[in-house]
Amino acid sequence: MKTVLLFSVLFCAIALPALADLTSQDLDKIRLIVNEANTPIKTDVAWLRGKMDNLDKQISWLMVLIVVAVGIPQVIVAWRNRKDRETERKIEELTREIETLKQHIVNP
């Protein structure tokens, strides 16, 4: 019990200066310290924003290159497929015409 009372008095004595009022000089010193600490942080944030803007531009170009790299081959493949289908239709049509002509020659 004596130990608890002793520690309570000791803690109250330690905490007593915390109850004192801050003067305007103390507040000015605190502001100065905070501003000095914030200056490098503000510089770093501005530098990071510049880097992010540059990175955004690079990503935009990369996206354009990806779209072009993927889009152009797909357009070429689609064009070839359409051309192949047209050629196949012509071959089928000519095959039918040949069969018809063969029938006319064999059976006049």
C-alpha cells in the first residue's frame, strides 16, 4: 500500500509541469520547429508529385503502344480471314460450276 501511495505521489510530481500553461513564446518555438520539420517534407512531396506526373505520361504512352501493338495485328488477321472466306466462296462457286459443266459434257 505504501508503494502504491509512493508511486502515485511520484507520478503526480512528474506530471505537474504538464499542467502549466504554454506561453506565446513556447508556441512560437513549437511552430518554428514544426515548420522546419515540414520544409523537407514539402520539398519531397513536390518532387514525388513531379515524378508521378512524369510516370503518368509514360504510362499513357505505354498504353498507346500496347493498343497499337495488339490492334494492328488483329486488324490484319481479320482482313486476311475475310479475304480467305471470299476466296473460299469463289472456289466453291467455281467448283459447282465445273461440276455443272462436267454433267453437261457427259450428258449432252
